[in-house]
Amino acid sequence: MAEQDASQQKTEEPTERRLQESRDKGQVARSKDLNTMLSLMAAAIGMVFLGDGLMRDLFQLVEDGLTFNTTHINDTSLLLGQIAATIRSGVIAIVPLLILLTLSAFVGPVAMGGWSFSIEALAPKLEKIDPLKGLGRMVSLKSLVELIKAVFKFLLVAAAATLIIYFSIQELLGLGLMSVQASTASAGAMLLWAFIGYSAVLIFIASIDVPFQAWQHKEQLKMTKQEVKDEMKDTEGRPEVKGMIRKLQKELSDKRMMDAVPSADVIITNPTHYAVALQYDTEGENAPIVVAKGQDFMALKIREVAAEHAVPIFEAPALARALHGMVKINQEIPASLYKAVAQVLAYIFQLKELVGTQARKLQPPKQFDVPEEYRGTY
């Protein structure tokens, strides 16, 4: 029972496939505090560089809006035109700031979890409106953590707001004694410092929330040992299926190899344990190629096919073992075996040209220059 409980515990790091599936579903690490902080910082930066012009435009809009012409009053079409022009001027005045805020809204999510767009995340889910599951989410550990974070953020923001108001109380009270233009400029400066102060507080909050959200997201994606095993089976294939595939691949490879035996120039054998089929193009510049090789039963099959198609069989135990161990199928023989193979091929080619007594008198080579580890008594 204890082993079963341990196997169900999510102790394993998420695999690449699990992470990709999460991204496909739109489940990536996100921090609302980071997004809010970046938006406010963008607003503060925008106010620093655009604030003077924005305040002048707004002041002009207020002045124009409070100025009435008797002609406009008597002609409603002119009045509507003035209202439309005022709205248009207001929109043009705030467009640069809106663009900056829109860009900042994308920076946070992309910086933390990367760009992610998922149709599946937009699909409606019935479990989200299930009251029982909703109640479960409300009383979960995650909800408790979010509540603690909300209280902590409220206290920090309230403290920052209190300090800003405390140090600005005299200026706030003095706004009523100023002209409209001066009070507007002063209020804009105070608003700018309030933005900067609030953003500074959110930098501290975001520096805590970002690693927490990344850790929480990773914890949610952790897998049990059984899930990792199941995924490996799905990804790499089940052992019995892989075994069957390997068996079929070997059968096809053996068949192709046996089909190449009739085209070989010579079969070098051990004589029973090894058999290697060599093919050599006398008109080409390449070294001899191993077109087939095998041990025991496969060696016997190679000899049988060779006998059926009158392919010469030459017994050279050390050379056969060296070729089998050093050369792959359809690969040229190494330079260390050139001399030994040349001896065999020269004998075979001479044997094909001679007949009768001359062929019987031709002595096959006995000694071959092969690496030391392939020499021995057979």
C-alpha cells in the first residue's frame, strides 16, 4: 500500500512532452502582479515624457469645452461639430499613452511564459460553472495563498498611498487656491509621483510573485513515476511492439542481404561459424565491399545460397572472423585487410580462368596478414 501511495505522488519533474501539452492548452506561468507593475511603470514613463504635452492638451480641451460662442448656441450643427472636434482632440492626445500601455500589457506575459495562444483555452468548460467544484476552489490551498497575497498587497499599497498623501497633503489642499492651469499642472505632477510610488511597491510584490508563480506552475505539472513510465511507453513504443518492429526490420535486412549473395565474387568462411560475402569491381577504384555476413545459422544460409548460384567458397578462418568483426554490410574493407583479401581474390579470379589439371594444380594461399586479435586455432 505504501509503495502504491508513493507511486501516486507527483515527485518527478515534468517532461518536455508534458510542458508542450501544457502550452498547447494555454497553461503557462503568469503573474498578474507583474502585468500590473509593468502597466503602471509604462504609465509613469509615459507621464514623464508625454505628461507636459498631455496636460497642455487636456487644459486646452477644458478651456475650449467651457467656452461658448453665441453662434454655436443658435446653430446646433456648429455645436455638434465643436463637440466632435473636442472628442477627436482628446483621443489624439491620449493615443500615444494608450499605445504604450497596450504594449506593456503584452510584455509581462511574453517575458514570463512566452507567447502562447490556444483555442482550447478559449473553449467553454462546464466544470467552471459547477458549484461544487467552484466551492472546492474557494476553500483550496491556492485560494488561501491568493487571499494572503491580496491582504499583503493591500497593506503595502495602502502604506504607499498613505505616505504619498502625507507628504502631499499641503499641495492637495493648495490646489483650490491655484488657477486652473497651475492646479492642473500641479495635479499632474502629483499623479506622476503617485504612479512612481505605487509602481515601486509593485516591483517588490512582483519580485516575489513571479518566482512563486513559476514554482507553482511547475509543481502543478509534476508527474508521478507511473505517468513518466506511461509517457515513455507512448513516446518510444511498448517493449513488445518495439521487439516486433526490430524483428521485422532484421528479417527484411536479412532478406536483402541474402539477395546480394549471388552477386558476390567469393564467400570467405570459418568454415562453419562465420561466412562473409565479398564483391569487388575490378574496373572501379573502390576496395572490395562486404555484401553479406553472418554467424552460425546465417553463415550456413549464406553458404547454401552461394552453392546454389556457384559462388566460390574459400575457407580462411582468421580472415573470415576479421571481416565479420571489422566490416559492416555494404561497407568497404579496411586498409589493414587489403593484402589478405587481395590474396583470396587473386586466387579466385585465377581459378575461374583455369580449367582441369591447371586449376587443380593452383595452390590456394595459406597465410594471411590479419590483426592479432583475430588470429588463432580453429
